[in-house]
Amino acid sequence: MVKVTVVGASGYLGGELLRVLVNHPKVNEIDAVSRTHAGKAVSTIHSNLAGVFDEKFMDFKADKIGSDVVFFASPPGEWLKKVPMLLDKGMKVITLGGKFRINDAELDERTYPGHKNKKLLEERVYGLPEAYRKEIKNARFVTNPGCYPTSVILSMMPLAKLDGDVELDKVVINSVSGSSGAGAEPSKFLHHPEVSGNLRPYKLFVHRHKPEMDFVLGDVFNATVNALFTPSVGDFARGILSYVTVFSAGINENLTKHYREFYAKEPFVRIIDQDIENVPNLKDVVGTNFCDVGVNFNSDRIIILSAIDNLLKGGSGQAVQNMNLMLGFDEKAGLNLVGGRP
């Protein structure tokens, strides 16, 4: 049994970490840390945890942390300076913020300015189990992928093992996310009258997840990737549906069969045999750690659809999946979550 600490526990990702960890068979103690809400009952912020996790938020004091695993569910900040100390004490660290996701010092600094640490960048492992499971198992410090990159990279990874040319400079990605992707802090952009009945593109050409996608896909394909990425916020709270269009020549394989074989041993990727009534959709994945993927091929064009819960497979669920791998637990422990229907 292990003890875990969740720093930034008052946000949406922090709340989902608590929700998953309270039912984890290998976790027997959880410290919920929030500077803003220190001393308050956790259930005053996360009312869904009332009667389930009746603890109080603690203040952040890095030298007092004595856990086996520390999750940082906070944007990059001064706390990053404390990570080396925690690692030196033998703790495992998993960060859910963007810093150090991109294993290129210059690009990482341009994308997430400040808090440079060459040693941490060199040690970090990118926490996408389907691509880097072996490395995660041996890691002390894991950076959890972004929500959009998770949906897109899992959509495209099998194409790297196909015979035929994939035009990696012509990848077109359109993703629609629920409003929870922007975090719990109120804003006019996410005010209910602005979001309700609306679909709003944002941060065209400048979204921070685009360099992450390009970099990791470049590693997967061993080639330069330059995707055109358009994110949008939809009229719903959680989930991401991504549409990935790829141009390719010389592919004669049954792509659904290829995808199914590629992901056959992956516990959280489901390949959908698509027809007019059966495609990846949000209702099947919201509240779960699954990524549902469907692939279509017509002439020289491939269209891949993927659906995830941005707060789980795109966030806290994947972080727990990484913890399981780092500690040698069953990878699915605590993540036997099923979506609701209808």
C-alpha cells in the first residue's frame, strides 16, 4: 500500500485524481494540497467527494511531504523547484502541467517560458503508456501528456507501422473539447451564456499543445511533423472528439484490422468498427480512461476519429495509469471505469 500527495487538489484535474485514488486498491493514504483552500474541507470544493473523502486541504510545504508518489496537478510554477528535492528523497513525481513535456530545451522554453531545469528535462519521461511504457516503468519523474496530444497521438501512432507514405506535412487536426479543459478558474470566454449553444474555435496557430503533438509524433514517426491544428470549445463540460485527416499513398491494407492489431494489448484503447451508426463518441468515454478510435480510408485520404475524457485519459486517469506502471502495480488498478448510457 502507498501514500500519495496531490498538489493542486482543488482544480478539476486534482479533483479527478482524488476521485480515482480514493477507490484505488493500492492507495491507503492521500494528502490533498491547495494553498488557496488550505484548512477547508475538500468536499466544500469537490462536493461529489462528501462522505467519501472527508479530509481537509493542506498547505504546500514541500519539506513536509512524505509520500511514495506526488502528483502536481497545477500549472507550471515555483513548485517545480521542489521536484529535485522530492526525487532525492526517493519519491516518484508525476506532473500534469505542460512544462518539460517537450524534450527539447529551446522549444520547451518557448512553449512554457520560465522554470528552466536542464537536469529535470533530461530525466523526464513522457507519460503516454502506449508509446513509452518501458521508459515509464523505470522512471522517477513523468510528465503527463496534454489532453489534445493524447487524443491525436493515439489516433496516428499505428500509421507509423504501415507500408506506404504518410504526408506528415499535411496532417489536419480539428478537435472539440469540453469547457473543463480550460480549468476551474472563471472567465468570460467560458461563462455559461457564452458557451451555451455555441462552438468556438480558439488559439489558432498558437495553441501550446501543437508543438507537443508535432514533437512526439516526430519521435514516433522518426520524421518531421507539422500539423495544422484547430481546437474548439463545445457546449459540454468534458470530453474531446478529434478529427485527424492524413494524406497517404500506397496504402492497401485494411486499416481497421491494422489498428486493432496494433492496439490489441492496450487496456485503454478501443478500436471502433465504424459504420453509419457506430463511431467514436463522447458518451462512451466520458468518466472513463478509454480512448476510442475509428479509422476510415478513401483513395489517398485517411480520416481518424478519436474520443477521450479530457480529465481522465487526457489527464488524471492517465496520471494514475502512469503511477501504476512506475510502482509495478496492475496498469488497470483503480481505473475500471465505465461510461454511462444514454
